[in-house]
Amino acid sequence: MKPLLVSTTKEYRNDLTKSYGFVSPKTYALGTGPELNGSSSYDGPITLCSATPYVTLDFENDVAGFPSFVVTDITEPAEVEVKYAEQFVALPHPESDGPWTFSNGLSNSFRVERFSLTKPGLVESFFVQGAQRWMTIELLSNGSVTFGKIGFEATSAHSPASELPAQLDTSNPTYDSIWGLGARAAEVSCVDAGNAPSTWQVEPEGALIRGQAPAQSVKGLTFENYTMEFSTKIVQGGIGWTVASGRVPYGAKLYLTTSENSSDLPSYINRTLQPVDTLVFNYGWGIVNQTTLETGPNRYFPTEITLSENIWYTISTTVSSTGYNISVNDRFLAFVPITEQTIEDATGQRFGTGSPYQGTWGFGPWEDQAAWVKNVRVTAENGTTVYSNPMTTPSQVLGEYGVAPLQASVCLDGGKRDRLIWIGDFYHTARIIAASTLRYDYILGSIEHVFRWQKPNAPFKDFVPISLPMGADLRYLDGYADQYAGLIDYQDLFMASIGNYFMSSADVKGLRPIWPKLKNLVQARLAYIDPSNGLVAGIRGGPDPSYFLGQANGSANTDLLAYTLKTLVPLATAMQEESTADLYSAVAANLSEATNHHLWNAELGIYSLSLDAPSNYSLASIAWTILSGTANSTQAASSIAKMEDLRLGVGYKSTSSEADGDEVELSANILSFVLDALFYAHHTLGVDSLGVAKGLLDDYWSSMVNQDEYRSGASWEYLYPDGSPGIDLFTSLSHPWGGAPTYVLPESVVGIRAVEPGYGNWALMPAVAEMGLEYASGTTVTPFGNIEVDWRVSEDGRLHCATIFSPKGTQGYYKVPKGFSARCDGSDVKGDTIEIPGGCRAELEVRRKD
């Protein structure tokens, strides 16, 4: 049997900038297939043999890193198959919970790897695996193999929740577990500069590219009807490339397999998917369907040309309006016609070029394949050379193809998928970090990195990219024009995350360099306010906006911008720009007034989704009209009551117009905003909203911790109404956008909330008894030191006791609820406000009046 391509990561990458050590599984189970229960503690060697060829390894929570194995004994050469998964139920699937073909992600696009083992020693995967709780190893051959060490060279932190700088502890263990979800998601999803090396290995011989999602050149996005040729030496299995593609790998995909003696083929190769001596074609995301990245049937073109490994060939692909003509060494290989289905797949696709014969090219072999690529040349229809690259110099290859090593510490939207810097998701990540891990370097690093890409010219001047890839190179900024045109409300969420970061950290020094850029972005967004009605819409005569949270002229987007401007007022004041602070306050007030004037539907008791949909409403509208201060007590109470009509299974559907169904995706992102708004409505507006908030925790978020077959230890992206992951195996189960309880519970249950930046002035606004808790304690980290609060509630709820540690330099206060009297440090309190000076320990008793 031919040996597999096994490469040690250390041969091709520098040491990680920040090492997080080696992480081993907590338990394992030997058998003949995946096992969820009956595991043993992992504490020593594991041997696979014909009787027990399969081991299931459980890390208990998601971890990230380079898979690593130490073989201590082997009886004969062997093949093993390794799978990675966030959810246990993925393990029986041929591709586990992958592949991820949306972006290269500076990681392994596949969740299955095979290794050829011939002798004792260390074996490491070339690729990082971004997030997984589970790993399995299956022996595919005879003999036996003993592993003395199995796990990951960790690229991200994997701290137990009990060891984080900030803390939460309650009488409800489920709530404690829920609090830890966001923290683990943020740890897995944030990456240090240097901890995501390139997935391409560029040498004087060319670029060695192992099986992964293709990476595209940013130089050919507008090319059409061209010929792209390249030289390739197949190392293993075949070669893959794209033409007529968008910058992301959506377009014409071609995979060419080598000729092999079928009797010598490894047993794991899927020859239905990859027949020998065959060109496999698909137009779309890949050649395997995934829940969200759906693709049509593959087309197969058997070839008469035999390709062998370790021999250089020149492959040419000519793109025309009728199809793709492929040749090898100037010999015709195949013609792939453009069909009506191809045209349909290309037209109107957001991530493609809109045409099956226009777009750029890229390279990425399929799973278990690897090949060298060099001497890429593109010629126009008239024979003129319009592009050439020998592919032998890293500085001339990696940035252009978007696979440059990560050079900034940033936070991604998810650990395993999509592994992009989605700035809207960052809203939650930044708040989670401030309430748990305190890795402010990630927050500031992400902010600085994103602003380096601020767009210098129209359209969308001064906008920042909404989902920047880690491997992008600023030299090719013009190739990322698609990054600025969509989901415009993500600009607002990103700005709000900066305001929230400042409220937690008071980091004037860190934010001062980006302040002028931030002001420019604010001005660019203010241009989208319609002067005729005061709502957020689009620039008159400019490009049509695209929003994530709702429609143009809508309540969600208008009041998100109002909220954003309010969060930036303290920062403007700290920058000693009172006029800017006044402007932001005034515009925010005007946006709220416009929402109430045009979009409050008094008859239905809701804020209309938009001017075009006056009878529809959404969770996002409810959340942002409350969080922005637009809704008064009556409006907030009415809006929250309308949520019952959106109830679906364990959660709520996002809009009133959405049909019910078992496969409705219940957004953890939107419900995170809602959870925050429910507590805000209670504390600030006096609305009876905590029953709904408690229901979300007890039903929706508990689903993420109480189902071991799905649990990842991190917050999820979507849920189905039955509480399972919401887009099947595609669901990211390490998504910070679902981690709001990590920042909401300390702020709104224990009640520690910043009133001034850095907690120089803070308020205690608890909801311990209202949430059915006997006790709740929290530690909030501030620039002055830790604020520590420990609440105890009597069985009948009549007596609330708190021990409070307040750091020097701060001033706190607690407002005594109506119907209660209070004693502080043994003395009766006059009035309804208790001052908590800094540098002291206070004992508080709050008793219900008879």
C-alpha cells in the first residue's frame, strides 16, 4: 500500500507566538465505533488492534490546536483515520461535521485525516483544527498500534471556567455552566498573532498545497473568457483548482485524480467521489453537500490521459461562455459545458461573480490529495498575458491568495467555522471577554486590525470590512471590495463593541489612535439616515444597503444606530470632544423620536419591522428599541408580551412573518440581544420581564449544556425548536454570538454594572431572588481591582444579604427596591440609595417590609 502524505507541522512553521501547552483528552473509550458513555479516565497508553480498532477521545469542552500523536509501539506499517467533531453525533458520518468549504480559514477544511504510520515517534498534523470536543482514531489495517500520547498542541487558551479572572457562582449549576459557554467560545475563537500559520507551503520548487478549501487570487475577480494554465506535480491522489470564482471559493471547481492500480488503493478512499483517471466538476462550494453550503450533483469526465504522481504536468483551462476546456501538456483532456443549471447556480449568488465564465482562479486539492503548483499564467482571448506568477516566493503568493500567516491577535466568529473576523459577531465577543477571560489584547487587536482595512474611497468610504479573512494582505485591499457592501448594520455593532469596551476598560490610550477613524465611520453611517423621516435607510442616489437585523427604514436598524451612538458618547467625552459627544447624543435622540413617530404600532402594541412591513415585528426590533432607550415602560412591556406569539419550541423565531416548523433556525445571536434587553427592561423600566428571561435560560441556553451528545462546552450558533443544533452538522458550536449569558448574568443577576468607564462609578442592580436563586456571587475585574459581590436570599425571599468588596478609586451604589428596608454594616439606611465607597467591605441586609 502506498504511504500517505504525513508532514510534521514544525518542519514548515515557526514556533507559535504564544504556546498554550499540550491538551490531552479527559476520557476515552475503546471499541469498534463511537461511544458516548462508558469512558475511562485518560491516563496512559492506548493500543488499537483488530479486536478494538477504534478509540473515542473526549476533551469535555472544545479545544483548538494541531493534532499530535506519539506512537510508542507498532507491529507493522499501519493506516489510521482520525476524526474531529464538536458534537458526538457527527462522528459516524463519513466527513464528521465537515468539510468547511466557505473559506480557507488558515485551518484544516476537513474534519477527517488519515495517517500512514511506519515506526514509533511523533506525528503532527500539518493543519490546525479550530474547535472540537471529540476525536476518534480508527485502525484501518492489520497489526496493532500503541499511542503513548494523544491530543493537541493548543493554539488557544482552554481554561476551566473556575480559573478565569472573572467569576460567577450561583445556586443553579445549570446557570453556572451557561455562564461558562461564552467564555469557552471566546477562548477558542480568538487567535494570537503567529498562531495561525499559512496553510500553503511556498518553496523554490513552487507552492505545496494539501487538501483544503481552495484559496483564490484577488487579482482576477473581473477577468472573463480567459485561459489559466499552471504546472503541477501531484504528491498524492490528485489536484484541485477553481476558475470563474468569487474571492471566496464559490465557482467552477475541478478535481483531477491520478491513475493508480485499483488493487493497491487504500481502503478509505471514496472512489465513488474520486474515481481514478477522472475529472470531477461542480459549480458551487465543493463536491460534497453541506447543510448550508449546498451544491448540485457532481459531473464526472473519465480521461484517457494517465497522470502519475511526482511528475510535472501543465494543465490549461480555457473559460468561455459555452464551458471550460481542459488540457494536459497541450493534449485535450475534457470539455465541461456550461448548462442551464450552471447558469442558475451562478446567477444571483451573493458570494460568486454572477457569471459562470467570469471570476478569478485558485487552488486547493480535495481531501487526501496534495500537489505542487507553480508557473501560473493567465492569457486573454487575444493571447495577451494578463497575469503570471512563478509561485515560488512567499511574499508574492500568500497575500495574493489570502493565505498569509496571521499577524494580528484577533477574534473570529467561530472556532471551526467560518474562522473569519465577522465584526457584527464581535459585539458579543468583546463583552464576553470583559466579563470572563479579560483578554483585552484580543479586543484591541481586533479593533486595530479591522481599522487598518478602513475603505479609503467611494462607495462605502470609511466603512470597515464585515468578515475579513485572517490571511488577507492589506496590499490587495482593492480585491476585497465585497467586504464593505453588505450587512451594513454590522458597522454599527462593531462601533458599539468599541463603546462597550471603553465602558469596561476606560482604555483612552489604546483607543486614541483609532478615534479619528472611528469618527469617520460614524459620519459614514450617519449619511444613511433618511432626512425625510429620520430613519436609517440608504444614501440617496447611492448603493442599496443590505442589513442583517432587519429592513431599511426599520426599527431594529434605526435603534441599533441610536444605541451605538449612545455607547460612544463617553468615549467622545474622554477624548475631550464635547461637541462630538453632544452630536451623538442629539442624533441618537432623533433616531428614537423617529422610530416612535413612524414605527410604533399602537393598535398592535409593537414596533413595526419597517415602513414597508407595518404589521410585522421581530425579536431584533424588540431588543434594540429597549436597549436604545427608545421604548418607554408601556411600549417595552407590550413588545415583550408580543414575544409569546413568536414562541417556538425551546426559543423564539426571529420575525412574525416566519412560518413555524421543526427546522426553523432559532438565532442565538438575536436571542442574546433579547436576553440583555429583558433584564434592561426590568432594571431600568420596571417591566415584569424576568419570567421571559428565566425561560430563555431554562429552555434555550440549557439545551447547550444538558445534552451530552451535542454539548461542546461553548455557546452555539443556532438551535432548532427541539433544542438540537440549528443547522445540523454545519452549526458552529463555538460561536461567541450565542454567549450573552456570560456578560448578562454578572451585570443583571449579581448586578455589577458600570455607570462610568472603567467602573469608576458602578451600580448594584441584582435580580437574584427574582431568578429563583438562593445565592449568587460574582467577581468583576476593573482597572481599579476586583469588585466582589456575594448575595444570599432567605427561603421565603424576604431577606437579601450581600457581602461587597469594593476596590479603591471606585464608588458604587445600590437602590433599595420598593417595599424593602435596608441595613448597611449594621445601621439602618435612610432613603432608598446606599453608597458603597471604594476600598471597603460592606455588609448589606435588605428586608421586605411587613
